[in-house]
Amino acid sequence: MTLLINGKEEQLEQTSTVSALLAHYGVDGGRIAVEHNGNILKKEEWEETAVQDGDKLEIVHFVGGG
């Protein structure tokens, strides 16, 4: 499966959902936002949103500071 993640093409084994993809990369679901094919997903949508060959994802980490 080929995905475009944060502008980089990634070759992965079959991944079923956004949640599974995040787990594959070891991303903690705490302070992140996920855009899937141009749609910003709510955290509760990660488990039900299927990932398919050719999908585009942006995964953004929030960083606090002052």
C-alpha cells in the first residue's frame, strides 16, 4: 500500500484504519491532529476511518510553549 504521509510517500503493509496507522508509527494520540484526504478527523473517527492505497494524510503534533 502506498500512502502520502506529511508529504512523503510511504510503502506499508495493509493498514486498516487511521488508528492502526498511528499505532504502527508509535504515535501517541494525545496532542495531534489528523487530516485524511483533506478532511480533518475528530479523534473518535480514527477507529472507523479506513486507510486505502493512495490516501493522503497529514499528522500534526501540537507543541506548547511561550
